[in-house]
Amino acid sequence: MSSEQASLVDFGPDLSPLTDAEREAYVACRENDVGVREFARRTDRRPGTIGNLLARAEARLEDGGGIA
């Protein structure tokens, strides 16, 4: 058995390339299953804005952190 300590990266994607807004939207909607409209209401944003944040976040994560 290995004695190495697990890090957060071992359990999910590295979210460090995301902006604060992208990370907040990604965690709420993709990891915590909060709906886009519900998250938009909670953060006083439009659902389209949340959709755009999620699209950019997912593109950055697929691209390995590059600008989407």
C-alpha cells in the first residue's frame, strides 16, 4: 500500500486555469448539480451569461488551460 497523500487533483479536473467566475459556475452547475437558471438567480446574472461561463470553462479544461 502506498503512503502518498492524495491531492484534490486526483479526484477531479484541475480548475486552476479557470477565472473565478468560470470556476464558480463550473463547480455549482457541473459538480454540485445546480441548474443554470437557479445559479443565475443566485448570482444575479442572466442564464445566458452562466451558459457562456460554462462553455468557456469546459473549453479551457478540454484544451488543458488555454484561452478559449
